[in-house]
Amino acid sequence: MNRIPEGDGVPVPPQALHVAVGWRTGHGVPDVDVSALLLGPAGRVRGDADLVFYNHAGHPSGAVRHLGRSAPGAPGSRAADWLWLDLARVEPDVGRLVVAASVDGSAFGRVPGLDVRVTDAAGAPVAYRVVGDATSETAFVFGAFHRRDGGWRFHAGGRGYGSGLAGLATDFGIVVEPPPPPIPGPGYVPPAAPPAYAAPAAPGYAPPAYAVPAVPGAPVREYPEYQGYPEYREYPEYRRYPEYPEYERPAPPPPPVPSGPDFRPAVHRGRGKETVHCDPGLPAGGWVLLEVESYHSLLTSVESCDAYGRAEDSLLMAYEDDVRARTVALVPRSRPLALRVDADAPWTLRVLPLSHARRFDSHVEGIAHDLVVYDGPPGVLDFLHHGEGRFSVHRHAAPEDPLHDDEERILLVDEIGEVRASAPVAGPGLLRISGDGPWKCAVRR
């Protein structure tokens, strides 16, 4: 690996890379949160989206993603927080990509064994630097990728900040909102509002004909030409108007999730990044279940491909060493399903009918990444996750328009670490659950 002193640069390939800020764990050692900033021509971010960190895990361009923190071992073992980036996807007006990190409630001087490593997607080393001069800083710039003569170079080193991630972000042009005012304690009585001033009405004055009558409970009449607007379907409060009885009828419950036609399961094996072209006989417009296995891999991912073979939608991102995961893919109506599988170890992909997925209507448990079918009525889903990384739940449902060549996909939960979260569910649907530990889901009706 190229061990580079501060300020020196090393050329890096314009391809997918992994960047890790690492340290040695121990009693009282704080966790390190890595982040990336994409800087425009003026050396400042172009907007808030140009800061990628644990609370904003992906850049809109798809060039940078925050992967999360590796699971800690025994005291004294190594830990790291990871970024994935693809320099070939960085937008042309971005000239510098800064790698930084922060600690909360402590300082980098209490973090032993601090370093930054850059490797390619296969794990081959690109650059490495030990950081041994940290003291009271709570945020630190570890290095930056610079665009030079049509290529990229990685320069190690940078300044430290005593004001944490907020101070670092502000220095690069991000406006950080001040914290909300403290909530008053018990017994607090807010001051009475001054009486509103009302000017005396002139003799003979009448309000204009278009004024809304100030009568409590009076119905608000809408104009008929707006009846076709989608807001009448999306917002249930529009159903209260007696002028339009068709909005008084409750919306029908979503139909149950079909298992789809059975087909012969297919098994694909590979290593590294490969594109899998599935059987053209898969049910067009239907879902298929995907099972992925990979062992001793830093990252295992599955993406669907568009008509040109380019990665389109992320279906699975697993950072565990040993991955046995399930996810789902929608078969396009106009072309065979193509999938991009990427792992730096041998992998196995099974394409199965949706009937192989687990179904439930009240309670289900699992580990890490799974695809389950909820068959119950509308209610509230309560989730419990025991892990340290990102926990997310996506709901997939058939589109309301049968001619629409896509699915309805809603993000229900997206949190980090130990999670207790609730989310409403409108009815039957697919739940794509991703985490790094055991989880439970129970239904309240």
C-alpha cells in the first residue's frame, strides 16, 4: 500500500473505491463518524446534499455512499467507519472530494491507532496514512481526492476543528441550523397573547362576496372543475364535503399480495462484479424473490439494470462478512430482468418465485436482510432492531394504475443502531427489511 506523508499525493484510478477511517477500540474510546464533502469550483459545497454522512447516507449523483461502521470486537481490536465512492460518477463541476470524520462528546486525542485507508473494490490497497498528531480536535480532515488533468489524486492530511462536524461543515459552506430552544419544565405558563386589534367597521360596510363565512363547522364548497385533481384521492379530508358524495365512500382496501406464477428456480454463481441476465420467461410485471450468499466479503450488493445495462435501483447493500440475504426485484414488462451483483468474494444468487417468501399477518422475526410478505389489514407496524448499522424498511406494493410499469415503493423506517420505530401500513404489501442484527416486527390494529 502507498503510505503517503501529509500533503503528498498519489494517483488513484477513476473507479469504485472504499475509504475507511480506522481506530483501535478500548474503554472510553469514542466512536468515529466518517463523512465526505463534494466541493465545487469555489472550494465549497453546492448545497446540503453535498455532505454525505450517517444521517444522509447517499449523494444524489450515486457517486458517494456512507456504508456504516464495522462491528466492534474485543477491546484493543480494530474498528472502522466506511465510505464507498465511484470517482467516475462524480459530477464534472466537482473538483475536490474531502474525507473527514468527527467524534461526539470527546476528542480525537483519545482515539488510538487512527488511520485512513483507500482500497479498490476488490480490496487492493491504493493509499494509507497514519494520523498521530490529533489532540483536542472533535472533527478532522483526513485527506481529499483532487481532480487533476483528467484524473484523480489523493492527498492526505488537513486541518482539525474544535467545533465538531457542524464547524467543519460550516467551513465548507453548509448552513447549520441552530438547535431548537429548550422545552419549558413543569409548571411553565406561557404569557397571554395581546388582544387582537379590530378596527371598527364603517357604517354600511359589507364583506366582499368572495369572503369565506366565519361560521364554525360551515361546509367549504369547492369548485367542480377541481374534482379530477389527484389531491381529492390522496388526502382523505376532502371526503368530508357533502357537495361531493363520491368522496364520502371509503377507499377500498389494497388487494392481497399475489404469489405470482411458479417457475423453475435459477442459480447463478460468480465473483466480483458481474451482470446476471435472467430467464426471459420470468413473469413480466411481477415480483421475484432473490436469495444472495457471500462469505468473507467487505460489501455485497445487488442492483437492477436499465435497458442499457446500467445499474438502476439498489436492491441489497450488505456489509457483513457472511451474507445470507433475501430481497425482491420487479421484472420489467418490456425486457428480461438483468441484475448487477458485486462482492469481493465468490457469491451465489438464486432467483425464486415469490411463493418462497415468508408471509405473516401479526408477527415476524428475522436477522439482517430479508423479504417478507405482510398479508394483514391496515394497521401500525412496530419494529425492534438490535444492531449498530443502518436499519431500513421499504414497502413494495402494486401500482394503482395497472398500466404503470413500476411498483409503489415507500421508505417506512430509516434509522441507525438500536431501533424502536413504528410506521403505518395501508394493507398487504412486501416488506424489504435491512439491518445488521436480529429484528422483530409486530402489528397493531
